Amino acid sequence: MELSDGMVVRRVLDGDTELYRVLVERYRRLFGRYAVGMLGDRDAAADAMQEAFIRAYDSLASLRNPDGFGHWFFRILTNQCHNAVARRRPTSDVAAVDLPAPDRADRLVEQAELGAALEAALKELTPEQREAFVMKHVDGRSYEDMAQLLGVGVDALKMRVHRARDALRASLRGRT
């Protein structure tokens, strides 16, 4: 039987600190691609995830709703990603993640160029646009799920994704 987030949090607070690994494993998989998309590379995403898990653990006693750990952790991770973006210019490997395997050398070159252009274009988005775009098109989340995680209305998120797409389209047109 899988333990709920609330059950795990309560047991960790009662002293079974090793059980925290259940939450780490559960949410590392769930939000890992989001962190990569926001920060642009796997190493930076791993650092942000680790820091977010540490902060969450250190603040676990302040969590008012133990069953809401996932949403609470997501906000911590989002803050970590925003802080990391503000500290440095990311280099993204998001574009390379979902590209199809090349069947010819010239296709590989084209894909590398497209990936570099997409990385540069993603960097030009506002943090809010990048966040919404990554959640929708990299993580494949529904607008309702995004709204619940971010605490933002569905209409506002649709507008952010729309503006991000427009900005990416315009930027990519200028680079090709």
C-alpha cells in the first residue's frame, strides 16, 4: 500500500526521518522535467531540486496541510528555479530531449541549430511565460493542473502560454 503524502509527512515529523525519501522519489520524478525546462540544463535542475527538498525538509513542521505537500513543494521548487534563473544565464538541453533521432548527418546539424535557436528563444521569455510554456508543452500538464499548482487562473495561464508561443515563433523566425 502506497502511503499518502500526509501520512509520510506526519511520520517524518514523528521521527521517522528516513521516510522522507518517499517524498523525494515521488516528486523528483514528477517535477524533474519542469526544473530542467525552467533552468535549461540537467545539472542546474538537479541542484534546484536538491535545494528545494532540503528547504522543504527544514520547513516541514510549518506545513499546515500535510496532504498538500506536492503543491507546497512545487512552490518551493518554483522559487528555487526563479532564483537560479536570476543568478545566472541558463544553457538549455530541453530542446535536445524531445527531438527525434536523426537519420542523416545534415538532419543532425539542422536539429542542433534548431535546438540552439530554441534555447536562446526560451531565455528571452519572461519567467512567467517560460514557466507556463514549460509546464504546458514540456511537462504536458493541463491548464487546470497548472492553475492549481501556481495559484493562477486558467485564463491567465492560457494567455501566458499564448504569449510565450508568439514570442518563440517570432524569435525563431528571426533566427532561421
